[in-house]
Amino acid sequence: MQGRVLIIAGSDSGGGAGIQADIKTVTALNGFAMTAITALTAQNTLGVHAIEEVSPNFVYEQIKVVLQDLGADCIKTGMLHRIEIIDVVVRALDDFGTDIPLVVDPVMVAKGGSSLLSPDAVEAMREKIIPRASVLTPNAPEATALTGMDVNSRDDAMEVALNLSALGPKAVLIKGGHVDEQSGVLSDVLLHGENTIDIFESPRIQTNHTHGTGCTLASAIAAGVA
């Protein structure tokens, strides 16, 4: 079995983001996708209409049975939603996944504006999940929420990447989609190693169809790591 990726995230009933986008991405890249679903959302192109929580014990059980039997070459986290879920994911990783690379997509707000991480869980994300990350993939608003620093330019992104790196992740990728949105060029900033910074530039595509792009990118990275 090649490229086993365990995805710990929420479900998107509309199929554009979350677990559904994650499975499609890993499969398209010839990986084997496995899941531990943290929350169910009633979601379509208009937004998130409702969230049904999954019990922490059941989230733990999903992670446990997958890692004890199938194993994983990489783990990716998406929507963790609340402190209780973060705590149980950390416990499961301690029990079954300490040596497995971890890609952390710190999902906080849906494209339509709905909160996907409770405000009191942001600090738990900073203290308990991010330090474990092999790769952390925040967009600009998520990076601001995690650091209190505005990200309005590529220089800002580099400074925020250094700030987030101090929390412990091995690499930080600040996605440029929300930065200088009037510019025709999009810049992603990757900090890794001994504060090495790589800049990835590409033409900006002017489109409203961006739902699920963060999930897709993080899952693609996880598939590559796996």
C-alpha cells in the first residue's frame, strides 16, 4: 500500500471542501486516503447551514482503529472545531502516531464566513497541534488569528512565518491568496530548515470558485509526504 494518508477533518456535504475534497485529492495523486471525521456540516455553494458534532470518543476510536491496523505514512488535520476534539486528537497521536509526519491545515473560517473553530480553541491549536506539525499551511486570515499580526504583503507573510515557526512546526507555508488581492501575481511563502525561505510565484486567477482550495492543497502536500 503506497502513500497512506489519514485525514482528520470535517465533512462537507457539498463535496467541495473538507473530507470529500481531501479524499479526492489524495486519490488523484495515487495515495490511499483514510479518514477520522470530526464534524458533519450541512453545506452547499451558499455556505455552511448547520454543524453536527461528532463525539470526542468516537473521533479517538476512528484514529485508533485506522492506525492500529492500516497505519499511515502521513496524517493531515483540517477542521478540529473545538477544544475537546483537539485534546482527543492529541491523545490519539500520542498513543498511536508519534512518529508519523503531520500536515496541519488550521481551518478556522469557511469561505462563506462561518466559523469552523471556536474562539476558545485557537489557543489550544497554537499550543497542542501546531508544535507537532511537519508542515503548517495557514492562509493570511488564519495566520493573523494565530499570531495577531496582519498579513498584507509578502514581507508580512515572511515575518508571520518566522513567528509561527517559533511555535515548533518544521515548516510553515503562508498561502498568498488573501494577500494583496489586487495584484496579478500570487506569492506563497515557505519557511523551512534553518529559517530558509522559498517564494513560489504564479499568476493570480481571478475567480470566485475558491471553496476547498486550502483543504486540497494541504491534502496534496500530505500525499506528497506520504
